[in-house]
Amino acid sequence: MPRVSPAVPAAPGEPARSTADHILDVAGTLFYQRGFAATGVDLVVRESGVAKMTLYRHFPSKDDLIAAWLERVDTQFWQSFEAWAGAETRPARDRLLGVFAGLEKLVGSSRCLGCPFLLAASEFPEPGTRAHIAARRHKARLRERLRAMAAQAGALDADALGDQLLLLMDGAFMAARLFGVDDPPSRHVAAAAVALVGAPR
């Protein structure tokens, strides 16, 4: 885990950010916009305004910085996922479809440039690399969660439906990256999920 240094001054009314958080904010934005290979440590240092030794004190290598950012993004994704699904008291089918209604709003936003884990898997194709392992772990957990939700919703073949929904989600993320917000195919992702899930049972 990155070390935490004295907090970086924040804007009035905002909580203070640690130096490590500030570095992750800047590095994460660059990784997401430009990709991992195109974002060197020198660029992160320049854009963050911290000394290189300060960065290395918190993140001893670029791989550590990437791993920390992917860990943060994973946490943020699951927070969004749970918010999209809603309360566990909702009908299971509504919770499953709620995930894709929320996803449609996300991929329709200009701030969405696709899935960071697909980006990691494509830039680090070797199975043993830390970024690839993090991406695989994230997608495996998502696959199992969608399968479980499909079963709770009464799907006849919950594993198959969960896999189909995973492919649908990943396709929506990639369409957001490719097409932007003007006329993206991802604007139909919620309707596509309804078609896959089918009528209530």
C-alpha cells in the first residue's frame, strides 16, 4: 500500500488530499486518457507538481503506481455497481437491469473513456503481469456477480446469461471509447440488457 504523507492543501470546503492521493489522481487521469505506455513517470511528475523522489517514496515503480490506480478504480466501480443495483429489497430482475440502466448513463457521459481494466489487459497482454492479473481478477469477479444476479432473477441458464451480460457491458465500454458521446451504440445498452434478461418469471 502507498505511504501517506502530510495532506496536500485542498480548495475551500473540500477535504484535504494526501500526496499519494494527489499523485494517483493525476496519474490515473493520464493513464485513462493516454494509456499506460504513453504515460511516463516524468509526465506524472510534471503534471502533479511533485518531485520525482516524492513520487517514488509513495510508489517505488511505475508498476506500483498502475497497480494502486487499478485497485482504486476497482473500488470505485463496485461502489457504482451497488448503487446501480439498488437496495437488496428490490426485485432481483430490477436490480440486474438497474445495473445496466446505470451503466448506460455512465457510458453516455463525456467523462467515460471506456473500461480501465480492458485498457490494462490490452496494454499488458502477458498473463503474469500485475496489471493483467488485476484486470483478470476484476472481470472474473464481475462475471461471477452477474451470473449470481441472473440466477436470482430466475434465468433458466444463469451462467450463460451472466456471460452474455458481461460481454454486453464490455462492448458498451469499448463503444464509449470509440464513438464518444455524439452517437454511440452504447446508448442502447439498457434496452439490450432487457432483451437478454427477458420477461419476468
